[in-house]
Amino acid sequence: MRLVLLVILAALLGCDVYDRPRRPVGEAFQARALDGAVIDKAVLRGTPWAVNVWVPG
């Protein structure tokens, strides 16, 4: 039982909550894809998208 609670607690602590849902992205948004291509808001307009940010640790 303790192991199950420990796993649930670890899972909850590992989650991050975005406190401003549906907040528009600024016009200056720009990112670089893994292949080096530049992605900006105009390219993604009209399609659903998600950004996953990885930071080396």
C-alpha cells in the first residue's frame, strides 16, 4: 500500500500545471526545429499545435 501511495505522490509531483490556459502566444514567438528550420506563429496559424520544450540538464 505504501508503495502505491509513493508512486502516486511521485507522479503528482512530477506534473506541471499551466496556470493560464487559452492565453494567446505573442506575435514574436519563434522556435527552431531539430532540423534547424525556423518555426514562427504565422507558419502554425489555423492548425492546432503544442510546444514541448526540452532543456539540457
